[in-house]
Amino acid sequence: MLFLQITSAVTALTLVILALCLIPVLTELKKAALALQGAADLLQKEVTPLVKELRDTVSDVQVVTGAAAANAEGVNLLLSELGHAGHNIRMINKVLGIATEIVANAPVWITGAKVAGKYIADRIIKSKIRG
């Protein structure tokens, strides 16, 4: 029976020592849980407006990209028309170049016509004199 009393006393003493060590650990765990709860509350307060701002920003980006996509077809049409206008301007430039060349060579043609006219007139006059 003495053995049973000694083991009971050792067990009781162990439980007391365990309780004395466990109390500060539980107190610290309670403090950590309270701090964690405060951090979670603060995070919740900060994240909610941030999520709302992000949603608004995404909505604005969707509107802008939608408008850009809608205008992309107009821009493509504009670029196509500019290409046609460039082609037309090149053709006008080519025609003006030819016209300029003709006008620049006009004095040569006029001089040639005068010389040919004189030659023909001289031939006619000589043929009438001879004949």
C-alpha cells in the first residue's frame, strides 16, 4: 500500500508541476489568439475597400478595352482609306510628272514644228519656181 501512496503522491506532484507549467503556456496562447483575432479584423477592414477598388479598376479597364476594341475597326478603316489616298496621290504625281515633261519639252516640239514648216515651205516654193 505504501507503494500505491508513493505513486499517487508522485502523480499528484507531477500534475501540479504540469499545471504550473501549463498555465503560462495557456496564457500566452490566449494572448496570441487575441492578437491574431485583432490582426484578422484589421485585415478584413483593409481588404474590403481594397477589393472594392480593384473591382472598380477592373470595371474601368473593361470599359476602356471595350471602347478601344470598338474603335479598332474604325482605325483599320481609316488606315485603309489612307492607303487608298496614298495610292491616288502617287498616281496624280505620276500624271503630273508626265505633264511636266511634256510642257518642258514643248519648246523643242514647237521649234521642230517651225523647222519642219520652213522646210516644207521652202520645198513648195522651190517646186513652184522650178516648175
